[in-house]
Amino acid sequence: RDLVDIASSDFDKQILDLSSAIEVNTLNKINAAITRMKNGHYGICASCSKSMDEERLKAMPYAVLCVPCKSKREKYA
């Protein structure tokens, strides 16, 4: 095997590892949303405690922040 094959193989492994990590993270968020449903806290913003818009939850069912609170956090991040 030459260096190009080794580099390509390493790159492919890194992409698969990253994809797996993203999928695990998303699955954890979904499981947390299910727990919030069971506890009666689903759709409530974790920051301001207001109800999230239905459109927000349709777009991202595992969201924990409403759009205004998410925007504020991104602005100051």
C-alpha cells in the first residue's frame, strides 16, 4: 500500500467515526425528548420556560430551546 491509500483509508475511518458520533448525539437528543414527553416537559424551553412554537418542534422535535433563546445563545457563543 502506498501513502495515498493509507491516507485515504484513514480519512474514510475518520469520516465514519464522525458520522457515528453525530448519530449517537442525535439519538441521545431524541431519547432526552422522549423523557421530557413522559415528564410533561416536552415543548417547554429549557432557558425561558415558555412553550415552543409547534413549527419549531416539527422542524426539530428534540429541540430544548425556543428560537429566540437559541438565537441569543448563538449570538453570544
